[in-house]
Amino acid sequence: MIILGIETSCDETGVAIYSGAQGLLAHALYSQVDLHARYGGVVPELASRDHVSKLLPLVQEVIDKSGIKSGDIGGVAYTAGPGLVGALLVGATIGRALAWTWGVPAVAVHHMEGHLLAPMLEDNPPAFPFLALLVSGGHTLLVEVEGVGRYRLLGDSIDDAVGEAFDKTATVLGLGYPGGPALAALALDGIPGRYRFPRPMTDRPGLEFSFSGLKTFALNTWNASGKTQQDRADIARAFEEAVADTMVIKCRRALQQTGLSSLVIAGGVGANRRLRERLSTLMQELGGNVYYPRAEFCTDNGAMIAYAGYCRLRAGQHESLSIKAIPRWSLEELPAVDAG
């Protein structure tokens, strides 16, 4: 079965074609970063309009790159949520229309399930069960994964997700948008130990996250500093180290609680080098394994949606002719399927 995957949950238009026999055949991504940078964040209406203009040309580009014809496509998968409702409706409408035109089934994919399954696109994929740390956009989740659709939420963020905290702290430091990668690059020049930020919610039991306080701590530290470039770098490093330490503590707890020995890190923040190093060290210490998607599949992309859709379409799941967009959608609501 060959699946077309469409991702339009926020500010990136992603399209990919996945073959059950050959793997990923082609993918393409258009980022709206330049469009939104002047506003310091994503403008939903502009995001939706840009998806409208970019999506169909990307679909044709990916079909051409894959070497197949549209008649070879056996199903269409599109992101139905969570995300910006206008952006989701663009992908859902076009995806459902293409499926109807081609006479093939369509399936609505959960955006976070796409991220969770992205490491399955690699040469050395994880085996079920595993623990997943999902750190994408407005989400910070710890999930026990027994199979496709068999998810148990262990921990969530009670306020800012880690990606939001990165972006807001970068704004405090005058780094622009998107702030996460810029802050991580600046942190490389920071002096270790000059500032120490709190490790939020690690002094009590539980697996919940809270990062809004780190943003405030960064703001207060910046205002009390001399506001030099070195101060900026030192604060960036202290912030990043606090995030990494917090993630390590929570992942260790979750692994001990579940008895699992495999850890999957997915989502945009999963590309952060310091976080990867710290979690790799943790898994070496525990005698387990850690898995990541390649860097280009950490951020939003069509390949992860095509793969998740393939798993569900192969199991017989498909949608009616109605258009399905769910801005708020829990992973635990998804039906389990046999991934084969």
C-alpha cells in the first residue's frame, strides 16, 4: 500500500509518500518561518492562507519525485488535530477531496501520534513497548506506548510546554522568532555554572511538567544582569541546562515507574543537542536504548503523517466523507490497531 501524507497543523506544510514495501519514497516541506517572523509568532489566519497556496503544488512535487503516478496511491492520511483549526481544515479538506477523486480511503491522523511514530522511519526503529517523550510546539508529554493506538499518558505540562518556554525565553533575550534554535546556538557560548535556574516540579513526586516559571526566572535574571552578550549567552545556557536536567529527572522516574528500557524522543525540541546528550547518557547508565527520528523529522513533516496513516489504513481504519478537524484531541482517545 502506498500512502500520501499531508501535515498542516501549524506553520509548516508537509507532504510525503510512504510505501509499505519500499519505505519513504519522497517528501517535501515548506516552512512559514519567514512569513511569521515579523510578528514574533504564528498568525493563524496567515498560516491557513499559506497552506492553501502551497499544499497542492507540494503534492504534485512529491508525486513527481517519488516516481509513481497518482493512480498508484492507495490511501490519503491527513493531520486532523491537534493544531490550529484553520490550518487543520486546509489539509483535511484537500486530503479528503484527493482521496475521493482517486477513489481511495482517507484517514485522519493525530499530530502527536505522527511524532511518536516518526522513529519508525529510521533503519533501527524501536520495538514496542517503549516510553515516549513528546516535545513538540505546545506539547510536552510522557507516554507509555504498548502499540499503535495503545497509549497511556503519564505526564503533561500544566502550563507552558517546553517549546513555548524556549521561544518566550528567546524573546526575553532579544533573539527573535523562532527562538528555540537561536537560544540553543547561543547557549554554546555560555559559561557553565555562572547562573543556576530551578528544575521545576522535580522536588516532588509525579511526572507533570511546568516551564512558565523558567521563563520568568530568565526574565528576572536578564533584567538584573549587565545585559551584555556574555550575560545573554550565560542565561541561555543556564535555561537550557535546567530544561535538560528536568527532562532527565522526569524520564528516569517514568522509566522506573513503568519498567521500560527503551526511550523515544520526538518533536521539535527533540533536536536539541544538549537534551539528546543528557538523555543518551541516562539510557547508557540505565542499560537501555534511546531512539530519535532524524533531525528533519523532528519538526512537523508529512513523512510521519504518511507512516501513521499507513499503519491505520492497513488495519482497515478510514473516514467517512465528512471533513474531520479536531483542534484539541487526546492521544488516549485513539483506537488501537494491529500494526502488523
